[in-house]
Amino acid sequence: MQAAPSPQQTSVRVENVTSLKGLIQEIESQTSYRISYQGNLADNVPVKIAKSTKSVSQLLDEALRGTGITYIIRQNNIILTRAEAQSPASAAPAAPRKQHIAGQVLDAATRQPIIGATIWIKDSALGTSTASDGSFDYSFSGNFGFVTVSYVGYQTQEFPIDRIPKVISLSPDNNLEEVVVVGYGTQKKASIIGSIASVPVNDIKMPTGKISNNLAGQLAGVISVQRSGEPGASSTFWIRGISTFGSNKSPLVLVDGIERDLDLVDIEDIKEFSILKDAAATAVYGVRGANGVVLVTTRGGIVGKTQINIKFEAGMVQPTKIPDMIDAVQFAEMYNAAAGYDFYSKKDIQMFRDGSDPDLHPNIDWVDRLYKDYSFNQRINVNISGGGSTAKYYISGGFYNEDGLFKADNMKGYNTSVFYRRFNFRSNVEVQLHKYTKLNVNLATTFERKNEPGSSATGANGIWGYALKTAANAFPDVYSNGYLAGPASGQGENPYALLTQTGYREIFYNTAQSLFVLTQDLGDWVTKGLTVSIKGSFDAKNENNLSRTKTSPQWLATGRNEAANSNSTRRRSARRTSPTSRPTRATVRSTSKPWPTGHAPSASTTYRPCSSSSSRRRTTWAKAPTTRKKRFPTAIRALRAVSPTTTTTATSKTHGRGCRATATPRGWSA
């Protein structure tokens, strides 16, 4: 066996290295050495090494001279550390000095020696361990400042090298005495052999509506995916991946020992939160625990005076990233470049730029038109706890509200935006019926309400999809005379109409949960610590959907007449071929009477209904009263009364012990 070459024998070829990080990369790429350092020790450290071939030691000595950084080589590891402060007159780093430490490590409670405790020189690869009497005696070379003393089951302590006490007392680590909830009860953390992670409740308290959205990044082995950013949306999570086939790939969630939805529990009501990961921890659950188990224990009453806690939180919600959309001018110029000819004339582009003709030359940023930059959420929780030797109680109530990012139409008498509101109540009561008999009654209920636009289309054919793929110059949201704009038949949808002109839907969820636990202590009759528990639970869930949807008429401006009061016969003629994302522009003329006084546009714009059935109707313009509610001609008002369709439906579903009912109320009107 041949010994590995020493740093003095290993050569490295470098060419004009100007930084310490660059030198580290050259050494690691050409040798078997690995260089480590703490924090940003090697950041922004300039060095100047010309083209040469030198040993590792020579390169490091030359690069670190005057930087206050020294190095130690241990086998194939090179450790960079900060040297002690030097006087400005000193150009060379201080030479490593001989140091000696000695002492004894004892248990703080029993005063017995701790055998095998680790004595580590911080920021180095140096260290030793205690002997059978707990003593240590160690000499080393280097400029280090601290020594760390540690042992499994004890709290770690740190001391300056020049002030190490002769006797070091280590206190037991209370974390190992912590009681952890397992499948069959509770157990001390030190005696657990399975993979169980107990999460401090404060680590998952975040300003969100669902607990599942808070698990990402909090636990090792937990993968969480949030597929929607809508208010009230939850996340899908897995524990160490997916271990089963079929539809049920999610972990088993037990709330107070009963399988329930994790997101129905208020974060303020949680006392303990544990996750069982491997087969040893989940074996008691059989195949249901194949994908991991989540154990949630809710809070209970405490003996003592009544305690009242009130907590209020307010937060701001904003998108992670919103794409910047091109405007009508950029779209027209890019389309001309792609087509190879001026599909859009210079006059068209100028009108897109100055906004002089918003009807025929619109410039709409649909994402900015429909979405807000940020929104807000609020949470409030009030809980009361207390009790005595006979009974203990915990009562809480909470409210959560989160608004969406959709903009609403203030002219409507209803809200088409997305928002989520939830009320939750919980009552946990524990009664000591007898010296050895205890009864727990846990009651909880949740009321949820979600509001959203009437349009049921999602994805590429939904509001977000059309906001992204509709060109800025396709059509305006609303014409200057109040008509709702829209593309030609079969060429998409008006995103603004999908959001504000399709009605709204309300979804109501009501969940009631009950749990009764009777516990009998058999310690005095059979064996100490043996208890028998009988649990009974009943959950009921009710869901109501109220959908008030409508289809509003949409119009497409296809040209402009010579004068405001011209009469002509209706016909359709294609004027030119247009891009896919821009509706086909055609001239449609109709025999009409003059516009009512005060309602004519600056120049006569020819409109046609976007639906094929309405476009064939011969329209006769008539004078309408000048009141605001009857702004448009009589014939158009008649068309608007015929074309829109308004639908109101309501469904109700109730679940409880397998029961299910569906009802459709009658006589509802929009």
C-alpha cells in the first residue's frame, strides 16, 4: 500500500488566480483534498498568484498571507479558520501555538463521571473523549477559541479554551423525557425506536386558512404541494413519498384518535402534532398507515383559575409572480415582424399608442384589469380554559377571512370576486365520574363559506387562461357606449365578462363533530398503568351550493361609418385576415334610425351581436327615454332582454353515518 502524498508533495498548476474561492476550486479539482470553512469566510478575499506550479502548502501560505486566515490539514481535509486578531504592523499570520486542556466531566444530578463524552475543538477537526473516570487531557496546536463538551442525552456546553473549568457538569436533556403521542397511547421519546417527528405547534402557526398549507419545509420527509392559490384552498402532502396504488395515496390523519380532515382543526386548538413515518411507527395501523400517519391531539382544560386568551392576526396576501404582458403596440409590431408585412399600419399602431380610438384600437392589460396586486386576511381566536378536580373545560371560537385577488365590478349588486370565510367552535370537557373513571366529551363544528364567479370554466378556458392568451388589442372590456365587448363567434371569451358578468356562486360547508371517551383505570385491580378506553364518535357534514349564473350579450365593433347618423343595409364582408389571438375584423352595416339625443358616439361605430342567432336579426333603432336606466335604443333593450339567460340552482348534500340527501328548492329567482 502506498501512502497518500503530503501537501508538500502534491503539486497544483494555477494560472492567474485572483480570489481565494478560485484557488479553492483549483485545488479541489486537481487533488483529492476537500477544503471547508465556516460561513462566508472565503468570500471576497482577493489573492494574486501568477501562472505557476506549486505544492498545496505553498499555494495556501502565499494566498492566506496577510488575510487573517489560517488552515489545518487533517488527512484529505483542509480546514480554513479565522486567526486571532493581529496588529496592523504584522504582515504574516501568527504561527500555530501549542495549547493544552484538561478536566473532568460529571453528571450534574448524580455527580457520577460520564464516560465517552466528546471534547471538540470548535471550528476544527480536533478533539478527544473522556476516560472511564470522566477525565480528559489533550494537547494540540492551533489558534482556536472555544471547546465544546457534549454527550448523548445531555445538554451541550461550550467554553473558551483559556477558561475551561476543572470539573464540567452536564445536565440531562429534558427532550428525551418528553412524552410523544404514538399509535397506542403515549411514550417517552427516549424509548421510541420508530421514526416519529413531533412538531412544535408554534412552528406551523402561519396566517393561512388551512393547516396543510403550513407543513412545507417544517418536517423532514414531508412533501407538500399547493395546487391552487384561491382563498380556502388546501395542500396535498405525502410522508416519504407514495407507498400504495389506487386513489388513496394520502397519509392517515387522526384527530384525538378519530380519522378526520386535518384542515377542519383550528391551529389554536392543537396541543400536540406528531407524524409517524416508517413501518415500525405505523405498524399498529396496518395497511391504513402505509403512507404515514398524522396524529393530532387537541387542547383540554387545566386545573386552576379560568384563563381567557384573545388573539388577532392580520396579514397581506400577494401572488408569488405575475407575468408582465406586452401591450397592443408591442403586439402589433411583433406581429408585423413575424408576418413579413405591415398587417397593422403605422396609423393603427399610433392609435394603439395614444388611445385615441379605444373601441376599434383598444390597449388592454387583461391581467392588470382583472387582478389586484395584493389582498388581505384576518384571523381572530378566543379560548377559555380552566377547571377543578372534578371537571376541566376548554372552549374556543375562531373566525378566518381571506379575500381573493380578483377585482370586483362595483356597479353590480353582488360580489363576483373570490373570498373565503370560516367560523369554528370547539368544546372539550373532561369529567372525573369516579376515582378510576373519566369521561371526555369533545364537540366541534365548522361553518365555511366560499364565493366565486359564476363562470365554471377553469384552466386554459377559465378567467386566468383567457387573461393570459387574449391579445391586448383584441377588443376592449366594455365599449364607450356601455356595450359589453366580446370576440367573434368561436374565437374565445371576454375575460372581464367571465369574471363580472356571469353571476356568482356560493358554496356553504357545515361540519359537526362529536367524540365521547370513557376511560377506566385498572391499575389497582390488574397492573399499574393499565387503562381501558371506549370511544364513540359521530360526524355530520352538510354542503349547499347556490349558483346564480347568467349569460350577458356581447358585441363586437367591426367598423366606423362616415357620419354619426348614416343608414345602410346590413351585410357582412371580411376586410382582412387577422391573427388567431385577435378577432376577425369585418364591416357589418344595419338599417337604423338616428341615435337618441345625447347617446350617439363621437363617430358612428357599427356593432353586431357576437352570437350567430342575434346577428341575423334585423335591428331598427328607436328613440329611448333619456333616463340612465334606459340608456340604449328600444330594439337593443329588447334584444338584451331576450339574449341573456339567468339560471338559479341550489343543491344540498348531507353526510352522516352514510346518510345522503339532495334537494332542489323551487321558486327561486335571480
